[in-house]
Amino acid sequence: MVRRTDDRAKPRTPMTSTKTAAIIIAAGMGTRMKSSLPKVLHEIAGRAMIGHLLDQLEEIVCDRKVVVLGADAGAIAETVAPVPTTVQDPPLGTADAVLAARQVMAKFDGDVLILFGDTPLLTATTMERMLTRRRADDNPAVVVLGFRADDTTGYGRLVQSEEGSLEAIVEYRDATPEERAISLCNAGIMAADGKRLFMLLDAVSNNNAKDEYYLTDIVAIARSQGHTCAIAETSDQREVIGVNTRGDLAIAEAVMQERLRKRAMANGATLRDPDTVYFSFDTKLGQDVIVSPQVCFGPGVTVGDAVNIRAFCHIEGSDIATGAVIGPFARLRPGSQIGADVHIGNFVEIKQALIETGAKVNHLSYVGDARVGAGANIGAGTITCNYDGFFKAHTDIGAGAFIGSNTALVAPVAVGDGAITGAGSVITTDVPANSLVLERAKQVQKGGWAAQFRLRKKAEKEAAEAPHSTDAVGKTPVRRNKEN
Ligand code: UD1
Ligand code: CA
């Protein structure tokens, strides 16, 4: 798992000796996504939703974790490995999903965080707040995360007593108009006392609008048994967005991008127009990096200090060293290693290539499966012909070499240190160091030819346009000049 670049120490010190477990439920069908991909594998900033949640969970001390999956669990299990999984089949509701983890939680003595795989933006800070509340002196059986939403449609409502303790959660579908008027919503996430949790779940029935076993019912059940329940409220409603539709996914992506932009700036990068820069969850930027508008980072990018990324670049799987200048309009594909002070210019594509210190590839080039030595200059339009339809082959360009414009380097091929290739050459065999190589037809020159050509053509055109041209006797007026 790629480490976060922010400066939070992890794992954090436990607040008490009480143990913590986490059950992440992700067995729902996700039908509202209308997708062949399981909902929790849809990506936010280049990482599966559920991966974000597990990443945050890494930041708290968690003694046991399990992900509850549905019938076709394979792909999700692979994604969450080595976190263990268990199966809920068929999915009969959120309470039933948590019950599916009973075996894994056997003999667990501590607090259980119940997280939803489709609520991926939850932060470790909020998880910790919920655990702290769970461990308070009034010893609530269940702590529920509440939030106030602008759009409350679909969310369960938190029903409070007059003193403000939590009495029940009413699902939106089952709520009366008065209950729907409650603005405090259920984020779905809970911290429960592991000793009481499964007894409460056993008492849940499916007597409701969806004929499902609702996790939310454990609150009223706990109250009826004389336990207290509490609310931990988050002021950031965007942290608890439940992703049910593609529209929700887009909102979650926007929230995550905003977090990543803030993080980049907090760590010392300038984003000239933050809203137009798209990060991957793992993008690492050094200090004094400048990112111009419309730049998109895919996964696996590390950028050193003082790098200047000009507008309209697409960068993935690449390492860029200090002082390099990239773009505008550059594409760095996986395996690009850009050395210090290298210049990669407009309409240049680099793939699986090492560009050493100070080399320049400034215009309209493709450099793939290659090494470009330090200080080499790659002329406009240079192409490494790295693929013959079957195999990829390597191009090696020595330090200080000068590759003339429009050179085609047919790999495998090597150009020695300091060598020069003539513009337009097609290089198929290795070029020794410090030599000149030219591969092009000898230039043909005919003095005055162009002027004569124009005179002749002009005369032909005039004859053709004349009123009594030879056309009248059926001959074509346009003569082909055999000398052409
Ligand atoms: C749930 C809450 C609702 C809350 C909302 C917050 C319940 C009954 N309702 O509603 O109060 O406001 O989340 O986003 O808990 N799942 C299973 N197995 C199942 C059903 C669901 O694992 O049988 C998982 C889903 O994969 C998902 C999560 O539980 O990760 C929530 O299920 P979903 O159907 O999306 O619940 P909501 O209707 O959003
Ligand atoms: Ca949901």
C-alpha cells in the first residue's frame, strides 16, 4: 500500500488499553450504480473506494479487521487483501451483514467500529472521536455518527430524547413526515461495545418497508434494554457521503480532489488554478513545485523539488527529479524517469524511459523503451521505433548526443556519447561515439527550374482557357509534360 505523504504519525498511540476492531460491510448489490463492477471497487482519485477506507483505518490502532462481502466477492477480496473477508449471502440488510462477521469477531473483547464500504471519505480523526465517545463514563452501547445534510433524501434520521441522547434511528422509507423533518441524519457508521453488539443484532427483525434487517434498529433495541446510545456529530457533511449512484461518486471524487489539492499546497506546491489539477491518491509533490492549469496525475507519480509542470500535462507512473520542466502538453507514461533539470516540451510522449540529467526533449517526440544520456538534445519530431508488432526493443542514446530533427531510431539501436544524427535520418545500426551519421538520399538541385516550371504552367493554363482552344476538335488542352 502506498504511504500517505501527510505528516500524521501512524499508527497512533492507543487512547486506552481497550481493543478496537473494525467490520466493513460491503455486501450490498450496489444496484443504483448500474455497473458490472462491484460498487466499492469504483475508484476515487485512482483508488477503489474501499481502499480509501482501509487506508484511514491504518491510522488508528486496530486489532482485528474484516470486510463483509457478497456472493461474487473475488475481486474485492483481492483488492482488500491481506485484510480478511467473510461472505454475507444473500444480502438481507445491514444488520445481517454485521452478523456475518460474528465468527471472525468471536472472543473479541473491545469496541467495534462498523464502517460502510460505500462511505469512503470517512477520516481516521472521526473514527477516533467515535471511539473516544464510546469509552466515555456513561458507557453507551452504541455511538452513531450523525451529520446535518443539505440534501437529506434517503438518509436515516436520528431521533433524540429531550435531553439529547439517541433514542432510535428511523429509516427514510419508514419515517413519518415529522421524522423526515429531523435534520440530523445517520451516516451509517457506528462504534459499538463488542460485548453487547451481537446480542442487540440478534434481536433485529425485518418488519419494515424493505423487509430488511436494519442495523439502525439496534439503537431502539438497546434503549428498550436500558442501555444508553450516543451521537457523535461530524460538522463536515461531505466526509460521510454515501456513494449510491454515479452522481454520488462524482461528488465524492470532487471532495477527495479538494483534499488532495489542499494537501499538495500545504506541503509547499503552488497550484496556479487548483480546481483544474487532478491528483491520484498517491501523488507526491516536492517543495516549490509549480503546477499550471489543467494537469492530470495518474497513479504512481513522484515529483521532486522545484519542478515546473506547465499547462495541459498528463502524467502517470513517473518519477520527476529536481528542477525539471515538463510541458506544456506533455504526456509521461508509466516508467518515465525524468532526471534533474531535464526539459520535456510540448507534444512529447515518454514511456518506460530514463532521461538523464539536463537532457532535452522539447518538441513533438516519442521516446519509449529508451535511455537518453545526460545533456543529450533530442530534436523535434524524433521517434524511437520501439515496436515491430511483436516485440518491444530498447534505444540507447549516449550522453551529450545530438539527435537531429525527425530522426527515426529503429530499435534495438544505440547512439554513442556525443554522436550527431542528421535530420530526417532513419537509424538502424549502432552509431559510434562522437561520429556523425546521415541516412538520407543525396540532395538534387536544378538551377532556375522552378521559375521555368511556373512559366510553362501559366502558358498551359492560358491556352486551356482561351475561347477557341483545341477543345473544339476534341483534343484535351492539358498536355502532360514528359520531363516532369
Ligand atoms: C444506510 C443506513 C441509513 C444511512 C445511510 C448512510 C441502514 C438500514 N440504513 O442506508 O440509515 O443514513 O446508510 O449512507 O443501515 N450492505 C451489506 N449487506 C446488506 C445491505 C447493505 O453489506 O445486506 C452494505 C452495503 O454494501 C453498503 C452499506 O451496507 O456498503 C450500506 O447499505 P445501503 O444499502 O447503501 O444503505 P443505505 O440505503 O444507503
Ligand atoms: Ca449507501
